[in-house]
Amino acid sequence: MNELRMYTKIEVPEMRGGYPVFYSRREGGPYYRWSFDDASRQWQAGRILPSDVLPRTLEPAAWKTIPALLKRNIADHYQE
């Protein structure tokens, strides 16, 4: 997953289903918001508009802090 970056919010961390909300971006492409859905017990991704996220409000997330199921979903998402 070349040039993949994962982020979380800096000032007000977002939580869903007991997990942080993550943001991803690859090689200058669009941002995606990843949140855990309690009902389906799955991570869900949604593409977000550039106006919905300011890069200065995000901080890099260490890969080791990303839950295993989310890592698999991210790998599947970016292989398409």
C-alpha cells in the first residue's frame, strides 16, 4: 500500500463503537473516514469531501494502533 497515510483527529478525538475514527489517504487521492459500526460489527469507510477535513486537524496514526480488522479492510479497499 504505497504512500498510504492513516490519521486521527488532533484536538477532539472521534470515537465510534469504542474505537477511534481513522482517516486515510493515498498518494494525494481522496480522504476516507473509517468508523466502527456497532450494529454490523464492521468497519465502514466513506469518502469525504476535501472541505470536510482540514489536513491541519489530523495527526498521523501509527500503524500498530490500527485494529487488525481495520487493517484487513484497508488492504482490501486500496487493492481495488
